[in-house]
Amino acid sequence: KQEVTQIPAALSVPEGENLVLNCSFTDSAIYNLQWFRQDPGKGLTSLLLIQSSQREQTSGRLNASLDKSSGRSTLYIAASQPGDSATYLCAVPNTGANSKLTFGKGITLSVRP
Amino acid sequence: GAGVSQSPRYKVAKRGQDVALRCDPISGHVSLFWYQQALGQGPEFLTYFQNEAQLDKSGLPSDRFFAERPEGSVSTLKIQRTQQEDSAVYLCASSGTGDFYGYTFGSGTRLTVV
């Protein structure tokens, strides 16, 4: 059974800092991995989707990497801003591209002005 | 529509009351998922539809939970005789077909059972 872990559960950094959020998964036979952002009381917003054949994806100040063999993904946030404060979740599909997702518990990020 | 729409956004139910939560997926999306998110946790899978067929309902916590998608578009998650432990955010997600489609989530329905 796939398990997804995100540690630490919470992180507080000063504005402007570059930071890395970690995600690990137990079964390396994943189809893809997706990073989401969740603001308090809101739904999930997709940030980046990395296919199993890819090593990384970039969108603006965000860069996500994937190392299937070690069961890890990282989300790199450059020059963090207070508006980046949110919970960041990673998820992998159980089987193919459109199968149910297994989520980590998320990392709650607070960026201090 | 442009995104996944869920209604109501908030629902307060008295214990024992039946509730119905609606999800309107992105037009043309074949796959539709329901997830339950307890406070401080990641979303947990409830059930999955491909068009109108419910292919996986292994995550439904009890027979009080029922989901349908009769015409392959809008879906309804029904909870009968609500209990306090049903209090959570219920998220709906849809996806298209093909290798490069991710999942688009709705804003969720926050259910509070009092």
C-alpha cells in the first residue's frame, strides 16, 4: 500500500528565503506526482504535475523535482513571500494516470514579513 | 464550466439529518472523485466514477454514504443519518483522459454535524 509522508508538518521562514518542501513515497512505481496548495478553508489548487519520466517541472518561482528510485520529490520555492503562506500537499495516483490519489498530510508554511 | 463547482460551500446538519452534497465537474471530464478531508489531514479517497459508472467505492466509510452520477456529469454525495465524525471537508475532483491531465479540485463543502 502506497504511503506518502511530508515532514515537517509545519515550517516558518522569513520573507525572501529560498526553501525546500519534501515529500517521500514508499512505492516507487508511480505514474506521476502532483503538488497542490491549499489555503485555509479552501479547496486544492494544482501547482505542478511531474510525469514519472520527468525529473523536474518549473512554474514561476516554483520548481518540483522527482527521484523515483529514492521515492522522493521536493518542491523548491524561490524568494518566498507572505502570499506563499498555505499548506502544500503532494499526491501520487495509486495506479494509472486517472486513478485515486494518495496524499501526504501536507506542510503548513508560514512566511513572515 | 471553467472549474469544478461544489455546493453548498458550508453545511451545518443536526446529528441524524440526511445531507446531499453536489459536484459539477469540468465539462467533458470523464473521471470524478470524492475525497474526505478531516482537520489537519490530507484528503482521503471516498469513491470514483468513470462517466456514470461507479468503479470504486472502497473508501466510503459506511453504508450511510452513497454517491451517484446518473448522467455522467453532475455527482451527488449523500450522507444519511449524519454523525459527528462525518464532520469534514468533502472535496470533489475531476480529470480528463490522457497522460498529461492532472486533477482539478473544487473548493469543497465543509460539513459540520452538531
